[in-house]
Amino acid sequence: MHIEHRRLNRVDLLEISGRIDAATSPRLKQQFEALFEQGRYRIVLDLAQLEYISSPGLRILIEARKRARDWKLTDLEGGRYPYRQTSRSHPRGL
């Protein structure tokens, strides 16, 4: 797994590539924890290059989503949707 972090004006963009599994998910959790400790709660995830995510990796995303104030996912499903927002009220949201 590779995480490219870019701090933008009001949000933090995380481009995640490769595989998120039991071995790599702790590193992703550390990345989110570091952002939250800095008071950065607006997150945009670019998952275009994500090859695989296991249940431990999904759990990290769900936990981070619960703490984030604003959460966006981009480039899902092979680029069919350039932008997709998940919300707490959306039944399929993280």
C-alpha cells in the first residue's frame, strides 16, 4: 500500500494505491490519527489505484469516517463517477 498525502486549503487528500490488508491497515490508521490530532477532519480519499481492501482495512475507513467532519470518495468504480459523497444518512455510506 502507498499513501500519497496532499494538504489542500481546507481538506486533506489521501491517494491510496495498492492493497489494504491486515498487514498494511495499521499504517493507514496512523495516517488518519495524525490528521485528526492536527485538527484536520475534512478528508478526500482517492481510491482510483486501490487494488484490494480487506475487512480490517474497511474497518479503518469506517472508524475514520465516524470521526471525520467531511468525507468524500473520488474516482470510484473505474472512473465512472468522478465524485461521490458518502453521508451518515446515506444507507450505503461508510
